[in-house]
Amino acid sequence: MSDANIDLHTHSNRSDGALPPAALVERAAAAGIDVLALTDHDTTAGLDEAFGAATGHGIRLVPGVEISASWRSQSIHVLGLWIDPSQPALRTALDGQAQRRHVRIRRLCAHLDAQGLPGTQLLAAVEARGGLPTRSHLAAALVAGGHARSPDDAFRRFLGRGQAAQLAAGWPPVAEVVGWIVAAGGCATLAHPARYRLSASARRQMLADFAAAGGRALEVVTGANATQHVEPCSRWARSHGFAASVGSDFHDPQLTWNPLGRLAKLPPDMTPVWRDRLG
Ligand code: AMP
Ligand code: MN
Ligand code: MN
Ligand code: MN
């Protein structure tokens, strides 16, 4: 699979992506992708539809999920790649995550309400979309209601670090999340490792904890615009013995800086996370 076009991190509208799973697969095929993972936030609800579409488009679909976890006070995203979405313990765990997301979005809206924003209306707008609620949906509702100029503005003013986001963390510890993925036969892969605000020593400890829990890989190539992260992520993978993954974190065709299927290659000495998975 050395020349294959591989993208192991994408979102559909079952979480905060813009496209239904089948349309995502179609777009991936048009972009020349051979192997695609659908990794919605805390849900596998799009996988059946994606598998149905993949066959017709000659795409190998990797069943995946991006699970929200916590390490100390940080939110950490762990990709489960090649999971069995029907595994009972994973199903129970993801039901718990869905519950946490519904509770969290209500708390975020109550918090915004206390700041003078129309919390009830914002909650109704988010819940009307269906799928699992995320802060992206709340950002979209804030923009639609004229309370923010753009999703980025909404995150900066209301939903980002130091804002309401801190209020409602409470994701399970990263070791527990890795355990769910491993129990479901998946490969636990740390998403966008350069995005967490950690000191060098805290990052080393987090990576060591992730490895000790059964974490196997780091997303070394992530997004079209983050080539400066490839080298540090490769270094961290080498020093902790992790395999390496590649994923765009694609959400929306309108976010033109983050397209499907235009990812940098892994450094040649990295062990690709797909090495033993794709024949
Ligand atoms: P959640 O998982 O509910 O905390 O929502 C996090 C999601 O919000 C991420 O997966 C991104 O898709 C999105 N996001 C985070 N920060 C920003 C930002 N500054 N602008 C737009 N979207 C963002
Ligand atoms: Mn997202
Ligand atoms: Mn993420
Ligand atoms: Mn993602």
C-alpha cells in the first residue's frame, strides 16, 4: 500500500462534519483516496452508510471513531481505528459519551444564557440538527443567531480555552478510553498530538501514559496546513515507539484549507499504522 492515498481521520454529519457519510465517501473517491477512515466524534452511527457507499466507489473504508478523553485537565482526542463498532463494551461506552455530550451542551447553553445570550434558543438549534452535539454545532448556532461573526469568532469569544468550554469537561481518563478501543479490536491512535497545550515534560508523561494504557500510534501527518508538525510528531513517535498515522481531520468542503486527499507523506523511517492492517 506504499503508494495508496490514505486518509484516516474524517468527519460526517453524524458528528460535526458537513456531509452525510455517503457523500463524504463519494467526495473522497473523487479526491483519489483509496483508504478512508470515518472517525466521527464519539459515535459510529455513520459507519453503515459509509460502508454501503465505499463498495460502489472502490474505497476501502476503515471503521473508526474519535473519542474525547481527558488527561489531567486537558481534553485529548483518541482515534480508534479498525474498531468493531458492534462490540458490546464499546457500544456501552459510546452511549455514555453521547449522554455526556447531551448534558454538556445543556450546561454550555445554560452558561451562555447566564451571560445574556438566548440559551434555550441556542439549545433548540443545536438539538434540531440531530447527530451528536458538539461545540461546533453551538458555534454555528451562535453565528446563525448573529452573536458571532464566524465559528472561529464564536470559539474565541464563548467556547474556547478559558471560556465556557472549561466548565463542562469531564471526559473519561485517556487510559479508560484506550481500553475501550483495544477491547473492540482497534488501534488507539492519538489525534493531532501537536494541538495540546502541554509543556515538554507533561507531553512526555502524557505519551508515556498513553503507551502504557495500550496506545499504539500518533497521528504524525494531520491536516493540509500542519506540515510543520510532522517533524516534532515523528520525533515523539520514535522516542516512544509509536506507529504513525495520517489524517486530514476533514469536516467541511467549505473549509478549503483542509481538503481531503492532499496529505504529506510519512517520513520513510516511520512504521505506518496500517502496515499490518491492509493486505
Ligand atoms: P467538542 O468535541 O464538542 O469539544 O468540539 C470540538 C470541535 O470543535 C473540534 O473537533 C473542531 O471541529 C471544532 N473546533 C474547535 N476549535 C475550533 C475553532 N477555533 N473554530 C472552529 N471550529 C473549532
Ligand atoms: Mn470536530
Ligand atoms: Mn480532534
Ligand atoms: Mn477530528
